[in-house]
Amino acid sequence: MHYTYRFRLKPTPEQRELLDYHRDTCRQLYNHALREFEQIPESAGTLNQRVRQVRDQLTDLKEWWDDLNDLYSTVAQSAVMRIEDSIKALSELKRKRRDFLHKLSNYYATEYDLVAVEDLDAKGLGEPNDTTRECASCGVKTDKPLWVRDHFCPSCGFETDRDANAAINILSRGLNQLGVGHSKGTPVETALPVDTPVSAKCVVETGSPILKERTASAVSE
Ligand SMILES: [Zn+2]
């Protein structure tokens, strides 16, 4: 067990400025050292050896980096050595994340016969496939800002949760890709609330493109 004392400092404005200056030098040194560290191939040694290799450059660094000479050398050294802790913490995080994803995908793979997923452009937060805009029941696209959490189709009256609508679209696309999809697969009884009066042209038969065509032509007649 390690015990440590903690004191609350009450620095004067001058001391505060000096502390900030040293802290900032440490920050720059850390970032510089990290870039140097990243140049060293993993084959060059253990993590500790590679970080120490960067730490050993400190003497040369001080030749042209004047601010470093204002730091105690142990402070500068430990700022560089901190890279080791950061890398360790990061790889621990990555491992946990990998484990979690593995468990999750394993669960889906054993629980379900088919899993359809959408390839989202996560960086651009884009949704190249229009699965949110498109109505899962009739296919009509409606613009939908992110804060609109429900899907309500002005064309066919289909109403559901925004994400449920997208999920149905993703599933039917997945089925189509496998060649087993034949329609927008929404059970008709969930398409509309039971006791809500709806005009006939809002009711679209789901599950059969032929029925759908017939409905469409019946409406246009
Ligand atoms: Zn619709």
C-alpha cells in the first residue's frame, strides 16, 4: 500500500505563473517525446526500453531547448517516462474494448441466424444509405433532423420509432443482398394503430410488392 500526502497549495500570482510555465514546458516536452517515441519501431525493444531511449535524448535536447534547463532533470525525465504509463493504459483500454466487442459479436452470432448491419460513415456522421430518411413501409424519403426521434410517414401514415424504422430498412436491405428479401417486411398490424381512423389511401399492404402495386393503382383510379 502506498500512502501519499496531499496538500492544498495557495500560490501567489508570481508562483502561479512560474508553476504554469513549468507545467507548460512539461506538456511540450511530453508531446515532443511522444512524437520521438512513435518513430521508434516496436522491434527496437520493450516498451520500457523504447521510452528510456527517448528519455536518454534529454541531454541533447537541452542543447537547443532552453526552457528545459529550467526544469529539474528528474521532473523532465518523469515527464518523458509518463509515456510508458499512458501507452499501458491505452493498450489496457483497447484490450477491454476488443474483449467487449468479441463478447457482443459472439452473442449475436449464437443468438441469431441472420444479423444485418449498416456500414455507417462514423467520422462524417453520415448515413450514406438513407435508412433513416426512407419509410420502412412505403419507401418514400422524408427529411428528418436528428432531434426527430419518431418516424411518421406523410405518404403512407406509417408511424414508429426513428431507429426502429431505420432497423427495418437495414434488415430488408440485408435480406435483399442475400437474395431472400422480397419486400419491406413490416407486419401490417404494427403499421397503424388499431383504433385510429385512417383514410384508405394511407393503408398500404406490406409484405407483398404485388399487393402494394395493386393498392397504388387502386388509389390512382
Ligand atoms: Zn411511408
